[in-house]
Amino acid sequence: MTSTPAPTDPRPLTDRAVAQVAALIEAVPAERLGDPTPCTEFDVRALLSHLVAGVNDSAQLGETGAVKWSEPPTDVADDGWGRAYGAARARLAAAWADDATLERQVTVEWGTFPGAVFLTSGMVLESVTHAWDLSQALGHPLPLDQELAELALGWAQRFLPADRRGGEVPFGPVRPAPEGADAYARLAAWLGREVA
């Protein structure tokens, strides 16, 4: 198992990860909102809603040190997803701007740890994983940041080992990745996605 430590200050990586998602969201045509994604419980619209909620919830954790997970928004217009995600991104950056938030202990379902670890094991990992889901659903409209995926894979292997699946860990069993698969495909397979 890879034991990649969280970076001292994960905010630049967090910004890269959410910026990548934002660029993909801007590339979503309204007529593709009902298309399926590799994250089988979400079509594209539901995935975008999940992403907006996740960034807002992560902002709340930075603001208060605790989170009450929100319901994904259902009132965003077809052409409003970029604005909704952009507002959530701005809130996230402001919520974690104080260096003290990186050291403050936070508690979520998968553990208690410093805020810096949450940003990597939660926000960056989630954003990178769902960037792949959205990219796959849209037919790969933009190149993806491979360094982010390599880092996220290391964290996934550390925080979500193969024997921790089901129950409070919402991922299926590790699946095989094809020979020569890039870091995104290997991450997706580690998190239980079917990767062709």
C-alpha cells in the first residue's frame, strides 16, 4: 500500500482540483445533462449537483470545523451549473484561507484528523475522482491533470484500502485496471469503477 503523506499546505492542490472540475462543468452542454456517468448512481446533472454540494459542505467544514451534509441542489438552471460551482469554489477558498484551519481537528464519518488531511483525503480525492467520471461521460473534452491523479491514487490507497469497502465507505471492491492505464483509470478502478 502506498503511504503518501498529506502535503503541508494542500490548498494549492485543492484549487487545482476544483479548477479542473470547474473547467469540465463549463464544457457540459445542456443536452448532455441526462447522460449516464461511470458513477452509476449519478447522471451528469446529478453528478454536478453532488459536486456543488460537496464543495459547499467542505467550505462549511473549513468555516466551522463541523459539517451537516447538505442535500444536493435541485433548483439550478441547465445553464447555471458553472455559476453554482464557481460560487461554491469561492466559498471554499475563503473558508480555508486561514492557516489555522489546516491544523484544526475535524471529524467526519471516516475519521478525525487535521483539516489539511481532510482537504487531501476528502476534497482533492473527491474532485479528482469525479473529474474522471465527468470527463468519461462527456467523451474527454479536456486533458486531465495527471499529477493530481497520481497523488489522489496514493491517498486513496492509504485512506481507502481494499479491505475497507461497504457500509460507511461508499465504494465497491477494487477492480482491475487495464494494462498501461493512466492514473485516473487506476484511481477509478481502485474506487470500484468498471474501467475498460
